[in-house]
Amino acid sequence: MTILRSGLFWLLAVLALPAAAHHGSSISYDTAKQWTTWARVVQFNYKNPHPTMTFEREVQGGVVEPWVSELLTNPSMMARQGWTKRKSEDALAPGTRVKLTLATSRAGGFSGIVMAIQGEDGAPIVGGGRPAQVPDLDGVPGGLQPEGDIVLPGQAVDGGAP
């Protein structure tokens, strides 16, 4: 009986690992402050737990910003909406111009989470339409960056403990 209980314990522990490893998007990204921009896809990776995409956006003065991102959705949800790996990779091939709705990393920089993607024709590729009251920051350097003295989760406050 002890061996059965021990085996059951280890089986449940192993099955719980993927759930424990998953993260919440609002921890890493400021999803309350979304914005839109036009961008050109550099690379799209259809993988678990979230697809990733690198893209470039041209800002004032012709400067090109290289961004890294992950998509809020996952391949399983994309496939259920008809966006198979092949269809997604074709629609988001390098050089494709897309309109992104994204939220910047809480740490700042050129990193974000993509909430929705639209093609040049306005048709949705990933996610729904963009939410109301989302600023269009196409051409604005840095997009919507965190402001002020933001304390990130796990970060010490004034040299003290987190």
C-alpha cells in the first residue's frame, strides 16, 4: 500500500509541474496599458506555451526599433480558431506588415506581449479587435513605456526586502 501511495504522490507531483511553471501575463507585462503600432515581422515561432515574434517598427526620424514579444494566446487556442501552424507561419512570414495591439514589459525596453494582430487589410490574424480607448503610438519612439519608479514583483523597495 505504501508503494502505491508513493507512486501516486510522484505521479501527481509530475503532472502538477506544467501548471506550476506557467505564469500570469499581468506580472510581466502592463496589460492595463495597451497600445497599437504598425510593425514588420522579422520572425514568428509557433510554439508552446506561447508563440513568440520578433518585429521591427519604424519611428520618428526613420529609426528602426527591434522588438521581442510573446503572444497572449497559445497554439492550441490558435488552432481552434483555424490558425494552424502552417497558416500562422504563412500569414506572419518575415517582412509581413501587421498592426499590433500590445502591452510593454513592466521592466521597459523593446519587449512586450501581443494581444492582437491584424493584417494590412484590417482582418484579424490573432485575437479580436483592439479594445476601446487604446492609443495608436505608431512612430512614437519606445511606444508606451513604464513611467516613474515602478517596483517590479520580487524587487526590493528602498533597499529593503521585497
